[in-house]
Amino acid sequence: MRRWALLILTLICVSVKDISGSWEEWWTYDGISGPGFWGLINPQWSMCNKGRRQSPINVEPDKLLFDPWLRDIQFDKHKVSGVLHNTGQSLVFRVEKDSKHQVNISGGPLSYRYQFEEIYFHYGLEDNRGAEHQIDKHTFPGEIQLYGFNKELYHNMSEAQHKSQGVVGISLMVQIGEPTNKELRLITSAFNKVIYRGSSFPIKHLPLSSLLPSTQQYLTYEGSTTHPGCWETAVWVIFNKPIYISKQEMYALRRLMQGSQLTPKAPLGNNARPVQPLHYRTVRTNINFNKISQGTSNCPDMYRNMHYTATQWPREHSMRYRSIEDLEMLSPA
Ligand SMILES: *[C@@H]1O[C@H](CO)[C@@H](O)[C@H](O)[C@H]1NC(C)=O
Ligand SMILES: *[C@@H]1O[C@H](CO)[C@@H](O)[C@H](O)[C@H]1NC(C)=O
């Protein structure tokens, strides 16, 4: 009798394990396994449907709160090696696990030291969509998200992602234009090696910190991972300048497929979760337009009316715009 019970229990455990294995493969960005259903596919992902502090969001410039106590983001300078994967849902770069020199992320709004873990690539099949976060309803053609986990409280990403203060998401908006980001080319040159689901390609000596745009201005809010299980454990930091990718690189990215070589299915692009309601969360920023005209008073004041406004972005930038590196997403109204 005992033996039977044990056998049945073992069988149940094995089959549950099988199902959860396939669940991880099951979700998509459209149809009956798309974002509206993530929370129903797997009970562990219920926050995807029930959560009220979800990501991504649309940033409304006139509701931004200037916070004089926000510090600069600290991002370790050294290079990382890892592997670029086509997961069938996204293009993901994961850092080498046993690397001696991990990249620390700290400062900014972060109360803890985080360890860089992975990069997610979100992009559109057309230029007018792709990014997950929006700025005043404007959607960039792509968004690169650098995820780190709280190294002071947790052992690894899988433990941290569903625990309090577990994750940081650094968001870089991607604009099509020249001159392009040189460091990004280390990754873009591998796009043709990861066309099908399950393919991967090693990338060595990636200078992560050089991927970041040349600004310390950012927006920050508390939200979730933008992929299942949508755990509300993420501090988001969105830099105030995009990085640039060429038309050719974008073309190569759009050739990636969701399926295998035998059944390629649809292109991988348009892998963006729709924006989620803010539900009375505050988006803070360290952008201080009054610095120059401040004059006599150095008193930081959270309630100073900054009148932020979103930049009107042309479809595509070219060399004609000489000061392209100076273009910011938010400027004084
Ligand atoms: C990251 O932080 C840990 C713990 O403080 C430290 O041992 C390590 O040297 C840091 N990495 C770098 C590159 O500074
Ligand atoms: C993550 O850390 C937890 C707790 O130490 C451990 O049980 C788990 O096996 C680790 N997972 C991975 C993928 O390393």
C-alpha cells in the first residue's frame, strides 16, 4: 500500500515537473498564450493578471516628480562574457555564471548592490513599435533591458526575481540612426547566428557600461519584470537618452524567428508587453532643469514645478543631426 502511494506520488511529481517545463516554453506575445493570458497559463504567474504595480508603463512627463536625493547610477566598468540566446520569445544575453568579475550595479535609487545577470532585447518589426516603456505615448523602435539581481539579499536571479527588492531593470531606449553604438555591434554582429529558437552564440568581452548612453539623467519607478511571472520586485531606471542602432542592424534583428529551422513560425519581433496602468505610483527623476537658473537658493525642493515635456522624435535620425548624442527624451517645457 505504502509503495503504491509512493509510486503515485512520484508519478504526479514527474508529470507536474513536465508541465511546468512546458509552461516556460508556452507563453508568447500574441494569441491565446499572449500577455493577457500569462496569469492564467501558470498559477505562479498570477501577478501578470492581478498585479497593480506592473511594468512596462507609459511615462507621463507632466506627472514626473523631481527628487533631489537621487544619486548617480554606479555601473562597474569591466567587460563581461556570456551567451546570446534566441529563446523563441526574446533575444536574451546571459552572463557567464562562473565569471570571477561580475558587474555590480548600485547607486541611483537602489538601496542594495545588484549583480548584472542578463539583457533582454525588445524590438518591433516596424519602426513605430518595439519598446515596452513609452514616453508620453511615444514608442521607440526598440528597448534593451539590463537586469540585475539583489546580490546582498539573494544568491541568484531565480531566487531574487520573486522576492522583495529582488531585481533592477535598466532600460535603454533604442533609436534607429547614426552614429551607432559601437559596443552594441559586438552583439548585433551575432544576430545571424541566433536566427532560430534554441540557437545561441557566445559573446566575449562585452563592455557593458559603454552600452549606456552618455547621461546620468534618468527616470525611476517601482514595477515588475515585463516577462512572466511579472513579479513586483523590480526597481526600474530609464535613461533620458536613447542609444542608436543602424538600419542594417535592425534589419538583421528582424530576421530572427520564433521557431526552429524546420518550423520557423512567425518573426521574433514585436515582443513587447503592452503598457500597464500606473495605479497611483510615482515616477521620480533626477533631471533638474532649474540648476542653471537656481541662483541664490540651493535648497532642494521636491515640489518645484519642472514642466517636463517629451521630445518629438523623427522616424529616423541621420548624420544630418550633428548633435544626435545630445538629444534627450525629456526637456524643459
Ligand atoms: C562587486 O561587489 C563585490 C562586493 O562588494 C566586490 O567584491 C567586487 O569586487 C565588486 N566588483 C567590482 C568589479 O568592483
Ligand atoms: C539559486 O539559489 C537557491 C538558494 O540558494 C538555490 O536553491 C537554487 O538552486 C539556485 N538556483 C540556481 C539556478 O542556481
